[in-house]
Amino acid sequence: MQVRLATRHWLLVLASLALPAAASPPPPIDLSGLAPGWRLVATQGADEEDPGGNTAPGKLHLCLTRDGGRTCRPALDDLLIRSGQPSAFDEAHYLEAARIVRPRADQALLWVQVASVHGGNGDQWVGRMALSYDRATDRFVPVFRQQTGRNNNQEVRFIEQGPLRGAIVSAVPTSDAPFGYWITVNRMNAGGRYAQVLHYRSGTRYGDGNQLAAIDSEMPKTLRRLKLWQPGQPLPLPDRACPKPRLIAQVLWCTDPPASAPR
């Protein structure tokens, strides 16, 4: 399977992947930009063995609090829980991101991303959540949530700038041929929560030789379907070098495609 390169630019990455054995939990994260006095506080259990036989950090407990963790409003212990039988992959062990994002200049959200232990094949279950602070109830409220695996180049991206600023775009692999991605765009609705506004099957394919992340290679088509771009206008380019930008079968390429690529 072609490994597609993901392009992610965080405003503020406050935790790292693959904590070393016996690592301390991430330090408290100041959320004064959202609500004065609030913090995201993490505690972590003792190191343990993952299903692949490797040492992993212990279970991660995340608490949104303004009293040092005595009261959580809310605790974020369910970011990976799915319906069905409980498994080792329902618990967070890695804090991958915790940052303030801004759908608009006058609005801020907390974006949190966690991951489970690794499976025997190296895969992980990854959960993401966006939360807003609700002054009326004096607590943080989830406004978006999505879980995916990792081994098939899944991506969920908060868009920081451009015509889709504030949207959340995901690329999730299809389960049948021709193998590509389901591209989904979620935007904030009048109630302050994210809702799906676009969902389609990508023109991007596995093994097509395109080095762009699927979200980037599909961006012209995504924007065109949302009536935010049309042919003849400058191509929407990724936040990386793109020396030869052009559309091939409605998919953005930045390099010469292999001879087998669709034209």
C-alpha cells in the first residue's frame, strides 16, 4: 500500500508521541485563552506491556478542571470507547495533541487527540474531540468527535486557514474497490456543533504514486463541490512545496505522476 504523506501544522503541540518508559504525564495545559482559570490536567498509570509485547505508557486520564483536578468538567476518559465488546484499544495511553484552535477570530475551541496502545501490527485506535466552553453550565462541551485507526493513512484535520477555515475534514479508507478514501467535511452549525456538509468517494487511489495527503490531493474537488473554487482560478495548494501543481483526473499532483497514473 502506498504510504501517503500527511501534512499537519499544529498551532500548539503540547504532548509527544511514544513516551519513554517511566515517563511523567504531560504537564497541565493552560486554557486561559478559552476560560480563565481552567486547565487540562493529565495523570498516567504505570508503564505496561502492549499487545505487541512492547512497553507502553500506562492508561491516561484527562481532566478539564479549574480546581487542580479535584473536579472534572468533564473528564475525557471516553475518547476511544466504541460500542461492542470492551478491548485494550478503548483506553488512551498517548496524548498526541491538545491545542486551542479558532474557527473564527472571535471563537476558540479545545482540540484534543489521543491514541491507544499499539496492536501487534503497529496500528492504534485514535480519537479526536473538539470542545467549547459553555459559560451557562460552566463546563466544556464536546462539539465534534471522530475515531479512526492509523495504519491505512487515515487523517482528520482541523483547517486553520483559507475558504474552509474552521472546518474539519477527514479522509477515511474505503473498504471496497477501487480503493480510495471517503472525504468528509464537517462545519459548525448555528447550534455551535459540527455537522456533515459534504461526503464523497475520492478520486485519489491507493498506490497511485501521489505524495500528497489525500485531503490535499482532493482539495480542489472538495472546494468545487462546496462552490468555493472553480476551474480557472488558482489551484488550492497544500502547506508544503508543490513544484508542479496540476490536476490529473480532478486530483491535485505536485510531482510527475508514474506512467500508470490516471490521466
